[in-house]
Amino acid sequence: MLGHTVRKTEDSLPKLSHRAIQQALAFLRELYILRSWDDLTTHVITALPTLIPTDICSYNDMSSRRRYAAYRAWPDGHPTIPHDQEILGRYAHQHPIITYGERTKDLSARKITDFVSQREFRKTALYNEFYRPLQLPYNMGAGIALTPDSVIAIGFNRIKRDFDEQSLAMLDLLRPHLVQAYGNAERVTAMQDELSALNHAIEELDRAVLSLTPQGGIQWATPGAYRLITKYRLGLRHASERLSAPLLDWVRHTMAQLDAPADLPTPLEPFVLSLHNHTLTIRLIRDRSSRLLLLDERCETPAPEMLAHLGLSRRETEILSWVVQGKTNVEIGIILGISPRTVQTHLKRIYRTLGVENRHAAMTIAMDALRNPGRRGGGRP
């Protein structure tokens, strides 16, 4: 460690002015808006300079042990040097704020000059290879997280003058809120990733599922379920409203069978509808207190030749014909003797040829082509 520091106490920090407190409160009201990690980082490094004047504000992830550093900085277009993050990481062990935080677990606001004089700091490789080329001799930061591998901190850099005690006091006031906001954002990001993975799995498996409220409304539904409910006119306009009367009556009848006192209820018949050359089968599944409807649409087996005018190869036409029948990639692979990954590769080519982005859109074009075999392009604009 370069030099030493005297630990700050609450009594030694200056009192903030009424105006500064009001500005901080305005910042905090915006800070707790629901955001992902990336969105919060962008907000923090652009909003904090309105409270603490600085030339560059940055989000930093640094480790002196691993000689690693990564950062995002405001404003956009700020001065840079080649290989700047690599250089900062190479000399992270010379950064007094980072090494102090790693050693003591104290992540409160500090200036580099709390540890060494400006003259001493200018003798280091960290200053001469990183801060000097950027013309940023004055540095202040506060940690928001300490992981086994690194310190995550918000940094402030100035060109002409060092940070004063008011700046440190403001950063120390805000730091606990930044810690909390980043904890919230981390959970939001994890939830978004989980939902994205779930949606991807649902789309890949092409499953249509919806959950019912006790009153027969739609509590939640997958995109495929909404599409089929709309196509077969089985629901009212808004997702929060009830299902159509025939479907709701069937649900009630099926639930009554399940709840009947008889030891062995009669087999539960699904709800079946036909439309053109398609058949929709709906099955009721009870999961503890939830009631789920599984929707499965099938098409009369189309001959691949009926899709030949879409401009696909023979194999692609074959795969699309199985997609129309509701087969998954795994099932198609088994039928055709190829891997699911190869099926997905063919599907990507099919999407490009048809000018669509996903499985459902390709199915729509294919089904339109089956209904209108004389039309070229399968319904594409």
C-alpha cells in the first residue's frame, strides 16, 4: 500500500447544504426505478455528475490480485488511449482505493490523495501509463460490491482540481443507496434472463399453455396459446376477461368430474374444434391449485410437394411440413434421421427464405400456402 490513510468518521464529514440534500433526494427517487443492471449503470454514471461535478464518471470492475480492470464511462466520446482497460488492469495493484478496499473491506468514498500525495502518485506506472495520457490526475471512488474476484466501484476523475470533502460526503451519503439499487438490478436482470430462457424454451418446443383464474379468466398464457385462442375465437378481447362460454362450460364440466365423489371418474374428454384443415385439441391439467389448459393444433398431413412453390429446398420443404404438424425439432430429427441442431440450421434458412423471424410466422405462411396452393410466396408481402 502506498502511504497511509486516516479513517473518516461521521463527525469528520462536512454537513451538506439544503440544496445538496434536495438534489440527492431527486437522484434517489430516480435511482429506485426498476432497471436492469446495464440500464442502471448507464443511469448512474450519467446522473451522478449532476450531483458531484466531474470530468469523467465511470463504473469499474477491478482486481489487484488478477491484474484485471473493465469500465464504462461517461460522457460518450471521452478521451481514450489504446488498450486502456488492459493497461488499467496491469497496474490495478497500484491503485490505492482498490487495494485498500480489498484489504479492509471498507468501500466508503475515498480520494487517491487520502492515501498518497499527488507528487508520490505521479511517480507510479499507473499514473504515467493510464491517468497521465488521459490527463486525469485527480481520482475519487466508492465501492458498491466486493466479490471474491474484484471490487466494483463508481469512479470520478477530474482534470484540474482534486475532489473536496463535500464531494466525499455526497458520495458517502449515496453509496448505501447505490449498493441497494445494484442489488435490486441484479435480481431484475436475473429474472429477465430466466424469463427470456423460459420464453425461448416455450417457442422452441412450440407449446401453447394458459393458466385459468378461479373465475375462468386468463391468468397468463404463452404467445402460442394467445394465437390459438384468437384464431379459434375462444376468448374475449382482453386477456383478463373470461374464456368463451362453450370452452368455459367444458372447463366447469371437466372440473366437476375431477371433483366428483365417485372413486373412478369417467375418462376426461378433451375439447376439440376444427377449422379448415386444422384441429385444435384442448386438455385440462390441474396442478395443485392451478388449472392449466394445454392447446395442441394439428394439421392434416400435408404432402411436402404442396409447399414446393415457397422456394425452399427439398429438405427444407420436408422439415416445414413437419413443423406445420406441430412436431418439435427433436421429433423432426428422429423422423428424418438428423440431429435437432441440424433441424434448427435448416429452420434458420427457411426463415430467411420466407422473410420471417420465428417458427410461428413460418407456420402461418406454410398454412396459407396449403390453403392457397396456387399463390407464390405463401402469403408473404
